[in-house]
Amino acid sequence: MGCPDWPRCFGSWVPPTRVEQLPADYKTTYAALREKKNQKFVSYLRAAGFSETAAQLERDPSIRVEEDFNATKTWIEYLNRLVGVAIGLFIIILVWRGWQVRRHKSWLFYGAITLLLLTLMQGWFGSIVVSTNLTTWTVTVHMFLAVLIVGFLIHLWHASGPQTPIQPGPAVRWVVVVCMILMAVQIFLGTAVREMVDVVSREADRSSWIERIGRPFIVHRGFSWLVLGAHLALLAMLWRAKNALARAVFVVTLASILTGAGMAYFEVPSALQPLHLLLATVLIGLQYVLYLRLNIQGKEVFTN
């Protein structure tokens, strides 16, 4: 909530650095703007058949609370938006390049168009995350859209040129699929923990967060052993091949688990929270690259 409006920040393309630069009634002003946007979103949810979710948003008083100005949070959020704009510009370039080669690589053009639409949807939904004051489920949807975009980019990158194949037995492919499924489930379980963190952080200090979260954290922690075991099996199967990608997958898996353990035993340090999420996202990407490489089957499926 460093920037309560979108796409600008406190009505400006260059965010303020001091609260004195804001009008005295900035909280009232931006709360009213967010409320107006939320009403539109509620109407969209009802039209799509999510009447109960729409009603919950209307009844939730927390989405109307305006945060105090914090220059650090403002610039973190603004840099996040600038990175999003840069991604969008590069995808527009990809669409332009796809248009140039559409006659013999139509998949690249249509894939780039799909990516652009997903990115625009992600940007719009980011504005909903802001307007609803970081409602837990909107943050989760926003994250999964980001992971989907990463996966789509990886697929286009893989398809756009020749890749070095990996030729193990068919059993390895199934193990990779199992690892991907387990990691997807683990991320979903992690979102439940993160949503609970959002709740308990308003009620208690960090020292009691893990205890207050309870069962969602215990399930998430226990499931990490399945994730680790599956990736150990994958590493063992590809050990003789000395495949760097498979080893990278295992190293990132281990790092993700260790950062999770660090949050559990050291009162959820704020620095580990984004690192844990970043490692999980990188792991999903590496798993998908490995899966694609395993399914080349010894020959290039696309040529330049």
C-alpha cells in the first residue's frame, strides 16, 4: 500500500519522499478513490457469478483503512511498477518481432499476443490488489498470474530455438512431472500460510506468528519433506549424466526449504519472506525448463 492509487503514485509519476508533500486529507481522498474502484470490481465479480466473494468485499471494513505514508514502502511499490512496465515494453517488442515472422512462425506471434494479454490482465489485477487494500486472496491470484507469465515466457524461449536435449529413461520424465505437481501444491499451501501471516501480523508481534498460524503452517512444513524426497530421487536419476540443470533444481529446492525453516525458527524475518517466494518461483521455472528439455527426445523441434 505504498502507493494507494494506480498507475500513478499519490497522483504523480514521481512519488513523494516526505509526508509534507501530500495534502492534509490524503487518506480520505485516496480511500474514496479506492472505494469507487472496489464497487466496480464488486459488480464484475457478481456478473461473473462470484456473488459471495463480492459480498465479502463489500462487508470487509479493512479494505477501507488507509495506510500512513511510508516513503520506503512507496518507493518499493513504485519500483515494482516500473519493473512491470519494463516487462510490458519487452513483451510489446516480442509481439512486434512475432508479427515480422508470423508467416513461418505463427506460434511465436500468437504466443506473444497471449503473453501481452496476460501482462495487461496482471497490471489491471495489480490495481485491484491495491484498491482492495491487499485482500489476501487477491494477492494470491496476483502471484499465480505472475508464475503463469513466467511459465509462458519459458515455453516461448524454449520453442524459439534449438535446445540441448537431455535423454534419460522415461521414468525420469514422470519424476519431473511429480516434482512439478508437488511444488505447485506446496506453493498453494504456502499461500494459505501467507494469508494467515497477513491476518496475525495485525494482531500480534512476530514472535507468536508461527504459533498463531497453526495447522496451515504445520501442513506446509510437513509437505516440504515430500518435495525434498521427490527432488532427491530426481537428482539421483540424473547424477551420472552430470546434468547442471538437474543439480540447479535440487540446490534451489534445498535453498527454498532452508529459507522456510529460517522463517519458522527465527520469527519470520522480513528479509526471508520475499527470498522464500523468489526461490519457489525460480524453482517452478527451472522444473519447467528441465521438463521441456527432457521431451525434446534427441532432436530439435524448432529451428531458427
